[in-house]
Amino acid sequence: MKVIFHPRYMDHQHPSTHPERPERLEGILVKLDSLSLVDDILFPEEMEKDVSKLVHTDRYLRSLSTMTSDYLDGGDTFVSSETYEIARMAVSGALLSVDEAMKKNKNIALLRPPGHHAGADYGGGFCYLNNIAIGARFADLDRVAIVDIDSHHGNGTSDIFYSDSEVLYISTHHHGIYPGTGVSVAVGEDQGEGYNVNVAFPAGSGDSSMNLAFDDIIDPILKQYSPQLILVSLGTDGHYADVMTGLSLSSQCYIDTCKKLASLSDELCGGRISYMLEGGYHIPSLAEITAGIVSDEEVELEFTKDLDKNKKGEEAVLDTINALHKYWEL
């Protein structure tokens, strides 16, 4: 699998000990190198045309581009004089990721800063430009599916496509934490009604809950939607070793979920799939999950505890089915 990266991503800095830091990518690259998985790295070129306008307003882009030392959301999302330029390079990585996927080259884009909390006219949650949403629009297809497995709901992506049937948005996340959105009954509106899918897990949900959500919701909806391209917002902050959320997923479950999505892409859209990095702040688990996705062979894993054998998130899955059964056969 191809890996997309640019050294400029390492230059994005928050003050002090912020969890979204360059060491995240360093840890991934060191792990990939240790397994000889870095032979096929692609480096994006800076985009010539500002395709960010495909999803963001001119006013927001102008405001972001002129900020030099401020916060977007009261303390978590710092903007320096270099932030806009680096965020644009992350978008360039997303565009390259989509281009490769359309050529049937499966790939993972190690993007910084992340993007799924950025809406049309706002940023926050460590995000400035919505990489995956811009990539979905850039693909210019009738049916793109975004599957967001970050433990925080991708409110920006959801808002951007809430009234749109050309982009199906599916999110599994920890209910009630930042940004506080993504309830099961938020199914979209107007032309997008039924195309916004939220599985809002309670704390403690882990492998068995994710597997249930995949089998009963993600798999059947993707098969009925028949996407031409699958994009994955890859966040590993629901891992049991990651203190950012209260979910309890193992490394193996993350890898298995991504491999199952790859198999669905083979079945539904000729293998057109890409993974774009969002969150994940426990670096050893983030690194081994990424390696497990990239490698064609089984990777030895350290973080394999199964802390949810009894489907703690079953009720959340049922809530989603009840909210969506009139739109999909579930």
C-alpha cells in the first residue's frame, strides 16, 4: 500500500504538550521503517488552485489565512503564521490520496493537521481545513462514501454533507464527548436525508461493539449505496491505550475494520479506497495500527486486549438501526 506524507506536516506546532504533535507522525514512520514498509512514499505537491473553496467559504479561508497567533476554539486549536500554508499542504495530500485511489492504488495519507472537525465556515478540534471533505468533492463523483472511525464525531464533515446524497457519511464515535454532536437521529436533511449515519457508542465500547456496528450497519449500507469511492477518516483515539476518549478498541480491531473496508472497496468500487489520518494520540498503538493497515502481511501487535466481549454498544447500534431503517434495509 502506498503511503502519502510530506515533511511540511512535521512543522505544524501547538504550544507546550499538546497531544496533536509532530511525534505522532515520527512514531508512525519509525514503525513503518522498522518493518521495511516505507519504500513507496508519495510526496504531494502544493495545490495550484485553491480547491478548499469546494467546501469552505471565502470568508473563513480569508480569516484563517491572515491569522498569525490566535486560537480558533478557545484554547485547543492554535493558529500560527504558518498554519494555513501547512493545512493547505495537508489538503494537497488528500487530493493525491484521492487521485491514487481513483487509479485503484490503495493508500494511506499521513496528514497533519487533521480535518474532520472543520466545517464550511469554522475550524476547531485541532482542525483547520477539512481534508477528507475536500477530497470527496474533488473526486467529482455521484456516490462517495466517507467512513469515519475516529472516536470523536466528525462534525465538520457531517455538517458539510448533511443535505447531500452524493456523499454518504458514516461515523462511529464515543457519545457525549467533544464536539457533542452525532446522535443517532441526526440522519441528514433535504436531499441528504438518510445519508448521515451515526453510531454513538457509550464509554467502554470496544471490539465486539465495533464488529456489531460493522456487520449490522456499515456493511449493509455501503452495499446498498454502492459507492464509487470509499474514503476513511482514520482516527485511532478510541483505542483502549489512548486517554483522549473512553472507548476500548484494540489495535487488531482497528486493523480488521480497515481491512474489511478494503475488501468492500474491492467488491463495490474496484478497490478505490484511501485512508486519511485524523486523531490518535497514543503513539505506539497509532503506529502499529498504521503498520497493520499498510502491510500485506500480519504485523506483530502489542496492544491486543479485548475489553468489550459483551457488546456494550449494542443499544447504540439498535438506536442507529431504528433511526435509519426506513432508508436502508437493516
